[in-house]
Amino acid sequence: NLVKIEGDPKSPIYNGRLCMRCLAMVEAVYHPDRIIHPLKRAREDRGKDKWEPIGWDEALDLVARRFAELRDAHGGESLAAFACSRSTNEDIYLFQKMARIVLQTNNVDCCARV
């Protein structure tokens, strides 16, 4: 759980207050509709999307299996990987290595080039 968040008291712009992005994050953390565990689509009712909670291990296995199925059926170039600009260079390097080796794709991008 989020315990405390404060603005920078030395900031000449916000004077210790939170910026709009931080305020929105605080609201999102405590929103009653926030998803706090993995969900899997239940295939029983085709007319409506129903979701059931699953464990993290099952969710990661499901994602890994589906990526492998897509890669094997359509080739690695049918997949793409996008990294977050807030990641470290080391994390982005490992991410692109994983994409190229495991997913077999060169479709890797990161918005950190700005």
C-alpha cells in the first residue's frame, strides 16, 4: 500500500504541493475499481466478457504460453516489445535482449529517445 507521498518543498513551481500527475496517481492507487490481482477471461459465456481472478504464477505461465504460440504460428516479426522510458539503460538492454532471443523479434522500441 501507498503510505505517504509528498511534494518537494524546495520546488520553485509547486512549493511542496503535488503536481497533477502525482495527484492522479494517488487517486488511482485508492480507486475502488483498481485491479489488484491478475484476471483471466472466462470462456464460458461468449456473449459477455467475464473475468476470474488467478494467481501470479498462472498468469505469467499463460502469457508466456500465448506469446510462444503467436511466435510459432506467425513468426517472431509478428510481435513487438515496448519498454518504458523510466527504465534504466540496463533494464532496457536486458528487455531488448529478451525480445530478440525469446520472442525472436527485432521490433523493439522505447520512448526514451526524446
